Amino acid sequence: MNMKTYKYPDRTEWESLQQRPELDVTSLFDTVREVLEDVRTNGDEAVYRYGERFDGVRVTNLQVSAEEMNEAESALDEKLKEAIVTAHRNIEIFHASQCFEGKKIETMPGVTCWQKSVAIEKVGLYIPGGTAPLFSTVLMLAVPARIAGCGEIVLCTPPDREGNIHPAILFAAKVAGVNKIFKAGGIQAIAAMTYGTECVPGVYKIFGPGNQYVVAAKQLVGMKDVAIDMPAGPSEVEIIADEAANPAYIAADFLSQAEHGPDSQSLLVTTSEALAEAVEREIESRLPDLPRRELTEQSLSHSRIVILKNDDEMIDFTNQYAPEHLIIQTANYAELSERVRNAGSVFLGPYTPESAGDYASGTNHTLPTKGYAKMYSGVNLDSFIRKITFQEITEDGLKLLGPAIEIMAANEQLDAHRNAVSVRLK
């Protein structure tokens, strides 16, 4: 196993220990631009063509039919359906609690300001369907979109070699209330949702994870054509633990992250050398049994164990790294959690694995990676809404406020601005 342990590194070395696997997608921009432009110009015909080239199948119809939806529901295992419904309920309860209530505020007599929350009318959800069909992501994106009141929820996901969508993706979409589902993956799906085609409606904001081509396509269209949820890189977890932690739990969390893909990263930050050694042994003993062993081993080569002196160092290291997922398994986890400033989603105590948030506890799993947790939130209800401000001023209110506006406008040498007030005060 190609994973290193670092004992008591100096703070000057922390930055190098926090290096993530580099995913530079700029080298793909030429290819991506070509596909985007082709879909913009040629619509559905280009989407079919690239589907054949990249997904190895030419579908007969881009849009999923009602018949296919019904077939998916009857084909799916009952226990999986129950699990999806449970997850849906928890995600719905948590995201519904985030609803915004605007209040009218009188900033001075006769001057009233307020905000109104308005849904983004058209949103696009991209769901990867390659090595692992991410039906859980359907719930994470479609549930808050529906609660927000988005009028059109468009979902694109690549078909398999037979031209079908995984039934769990279709069932989750039905449960979550998606309007339209299309069999399109990769760059061509992002292009279709950005520009609209004869079949696929154009949207105002695109959400969802994907491979490096999808990431590059989202970056390019996000510069000028649509909004995107957030910049994305490979997935990551950091675990903070002390001598009280269970090494078997930590190894399980470490490996659950590592199996995401070859560029994933897991970090264990601990004050206990004994725990570090025990975790390493656990990881080595579990690795041979994993079905995605080869992928996981590649990911472990970017992963590391860092032993630090005390809690203060562990918290400082964490806030500097800004992990997408942070698991805290220490005796004083509640106290440490209060000091976390930079993280996407935090999992507290021995019985809260990252998998809970990935699937069914209710929090969202679409989170900022690559240190973006310093300036981005994960997806939440606010991601699907805009807030419009309103104001109303009475005649008496303008008499009170007007002179301040006039003097400010005059000093910025914007006389027409000043006159818009003066003409009313006369």
C-alpha cells in the first residue's frame, strides 16, 4: 500500500501535505469547445452523434418515455425502492426547513425595504451514469429544486450500451418530481441544457458532478452562458481522531472515500501514534476484499496520515485544508466541531459515517471540493432561488431621505440622479 504517515510536521510543511491530486481540465478546452459549438449549431442531431461516439449507443429517442418510467419502477427491487423513499423523505424535511421568510423592514420612517424569494425557473441536473449510476444525486438535486418551486427541472444522464437508463435513476427522478429526462451524457448533455435543442429545453443553471469532460464543459459554459452550482474537483474526506476512536470505523470511512475514484483523497489527522498504526493495519487487511480495489489503491497513493501535537494543531490544519467532508471522531467532538470554519459537510461522533450524508440522513452531498469550502456552500435550497429586493417610499419618507440622496449624487457628479429626487421634492 503506497500511503505515507507524517509525524509532527512543522506548520511550514502543512501546505505540501494538503496538496490534492491535480485535475487540470484546461487541456480539454479545445475538444470541449468543438462539441459545445456543434450542439449549439446542430441541436439534437449532434447530441445523437456524440452519444454514439462517446457512449457507444445511438438511442432512438432522447427523451425517456412514460412507459420506460413505469417499467423502471416495476423492475426495481422493493427494498431499494423503500430505501430511496426513506432518503427522499429525510432530504425533503431538511431542505424544506431552509425556506426563506422575507420581512418588511422600515429603515427610516416612510422608507420600507424587503426581499422576496423567487425560484430559478429552469434548472438542469446532470447525473453521471458510468461506472456507478448516481441515483442518490438525483434526490440531492431534484428535491430542493422542487421545494424551491423551479418550474422546469431537466435531467440528463448517459444511457448504457443498450440505450437504457438505470431503473434506480428513473425511479428516484419520479419520486423527486423531475419534469423531463433525457438520454444524454458528457459534454453534449451540458451543451444541450445550455443552448437548448429541438428536444432538450435550455436552462438557466446547471447542477451535478461528472468526469473531467463534464467539469471542463461546465467551466466553459459557466463563464458566459449559464450559471453552474460550483467548481468541482475529485472528492475528498478528512478524519480527525484521537486515541478514543475506533480504528475499524476510521479505516472503513477512509476506504469508502477512496473507492470514489483514482483521484479521490483521504486524510487522517490524529494526535495518537498508536491509532495511526492501528488504522493503517485495518486498511491493509480490508483492501484485498474490495471489488474496486485497483481504483482504491490509486486513491490511497494520494492519501496520507498526519500526526499532530494537539487539538489546536488539528483544527488549524483542518481550517487550512478546508475538506469537502470532515469526520470528527474524538472524545470531545462537540467542542472541536464548534471551531470548524472551513468544511463542506461535517460528521460528528462514532456512529455518523460519511455514507449517511452521501445517501439518506437529509443533508446534501453536492459539496465544494479542492479547498473551495473556504468560499462556497454545498448545494442547498438557496442554490435554486434568487432573492429580489423591493422598496417603497412615501412622500414623507422621500422628504426625510431625499436630501441625503441629492448630496451623494451631486458629489459623484451624477446630476440626473440628483434630479430624479429634486423633481419630486419640488
